[in-house]
Amino acid sequence: MKKIILSAFLLTLMMSFVMIPQVLAQTEGCAADAPNCLVNPLKVNTPQELIGQIINSVLGVVGSIALLMFVYGGITWMTSSGNSEKVKKGRDIIVWSAIGLVVVFSAYGLVRVLIEGIRK
């Protein structure tokens, strides 16, 4: 149940970065007397730009989650009171957070290199 709630929250957060920017305030490009005028709320013109915005938003969320995990691991380690189990748990949280960041940013770099190679 926690995973479903966390997934829904992250999806909502990610979509808010992409879809909210001034949707209600946009009226440029419409004639004053046009009864049915559709305005693009996304500020992008191609699917590639949309995917790029989504990826950048996801990377921002991943970075924030990694920061929280580093802080949580550090607090766990510092409040261990010499308990070797808690020290190991805090250290493992920090190590796995760092490994996760390396994997995510390596995947981003690899995809970016591949996309740039395809464009040429």
C-alpha cells in the first residue's frame, strides 16, 4: 500500500512540473472573438522537448529523494548510540543512495549520448 501511495505522489509531483505552468493565464495566439481556441499549455512544440522536460523533472525528484536518503542514513548512523546494527544500517543507506545516484545519472548520460548520436 505504501508503494502505491508513494508512486501516486511521485507521479502527481512529476506531472505538476510539466503541466501546470500558467495553463489558465495563456491566451496569446487566440483572436478576441474566437469562440473555440485551443492553446498549447505545455510550452513545447515537439514530443522530444516534452520527453526532455519529463526527464529533467524526474531527475530533480530523484536528486531530492537521494538527498533525503543521505540525510536519513546520516541521522540513523549518528543516533545509533554505538549499536553496530544501526551503524551498519545507516552506512548501507548512504552507500545504496550513492549507488542509486550513480546508476540514474549513468543511465541519463548513456541515453543522452545515444540520442545525440541518432540525431547526427
